[in-house]
Amino acid sequence: MPQIDTAHRRLRSAAFLLSLALLAALAAYAATGGDIVLDHRIADAVYPLRSDAGVAVMGWITRIGGRHGVLPLLAGATVALLLLRRSDLLAAVWVAALGNLVSVTLLKAAFDRPRPAMGYFIETSGSFPSGHAAGAIAVWAMLWIVSARLHLIRRGPAIAAAVLCAVVIGGTRIYLGQHYLTDILGGYLLGGLWLTAGLTCAAHMTPRPTAPRHRMAATSMAAAIALAVILASTLTRPVAEPEPTGNGQSAAGV
């Protein structure tokens, strides 16, 4: 099929370009020793903008953008795709999710970059790359694309929603002082790599014919979304107690 072959070529080309971009970003980061002036300037500029209301809203978004939201949504999507017998899309979701998780964990350990000093929440893992930013692309964007593939939403709005989720989730990490800008950008690149890998995997699979089980699939996703909202609204994370210094940064380490 010419159209399928063209799609495959485009996906492979995108994966290649993303790999090069990620490699270049990691090499540039390593060359600077992880101490980038622009990162600190942005962190210093954002820190005074915090407010109680802003922290409450951004904290909720960052929780639903992390494991509190991702795990229920992955569970709901898995059940829904199994009911619909869309093994191709199920493979895409889990290739992206698992590949992203392993890569983020290994890169955080390899770089071991300290977190910004003014972080609102207490974090113990390395700062580079941002797991939230990577997950926003590898998981959240993937789920929007899957929704479009299932004709639950048009392609244009799905892409717009995916971009919005990524920008907002990444933005909360900078606002809360959990990551530097380069952490977020590195996470986007890494998540994009695994998003492309998942879609490439799906392109090589043929979905099986299925009886309509859309109502059950929709119910499982609705339950997953409700659970994600409940977890993000009720579970909290340890909070640091910053003591601002003369340069606008916190003296408390995370």
C-alpha cells in the first residue's frame, strides 16, 4: 500500500530527526556541565511570581500530569483498547510509556543534575530530564492521538490539545521550581522520541475486526479520568519550606 509505506517513511524520518535533536541536546548539556546561565535567570525571574493561588492550581496540574494522572489513564486506556481489540494502538501506548519511563530513569541517574534550590515540592530524583515533560509527550499526547485514531475527536483539536497539555504541564514544573528550562526541553525531546517509536510500532500492526464495544470502552476511560482527578485532588507531596535569600532563590535544598 503506497499510503502506508509513505506513512512509515515519515515516521522513520521523524524518529531519526528526533534522535539527532535529542543527541545534540544531551551533548550540549553535558558540555556545559549542567550549569546553564539562562536556566538560572528564568528560575530567578519566575520565583517571585508565585502566589498561594498559583501554587494551588499549578500543584494540582503537576500532580495530574505525573503518576497520579498518568497511571489511571494508562489503565483506563488499556482496558478500552482491549475491549475495542485495537492491539495496534495498545502497543503504541505501552511502547511509548514504558520506553519513556526507562529512559527518564536512566538519564536522571546518569546526569544526576541537582534540582533548582527554590523547588516547592521535595524531590529526590535528578533534575534532567523532566519526567513530567517527557510523560506529557509520550503519554498525554499519545492518548490524544489515540483518541483521534478512534475518531473520538478530530485530528486538529487532538493535536492542539496534546500541545496545550505538554506546554501547561511543563510550565508548572518551572513555576513550582522543580525543573530548569533545559530539563523541560530535554523531556519534550525524549517523550517525542518515544511517541514516534510507539506510532511506528502501531503502523506495522493490523488491527483485528471488532464488535462495537464503544460504550464499555468509554466507561472505562471515564472511570480512569475520574480516578485521576480524585488522586490529584486528594494526594499531596512533601513540601519544602523555602527561605528566600538576597538573590531571590531559596536557601532550602531539595
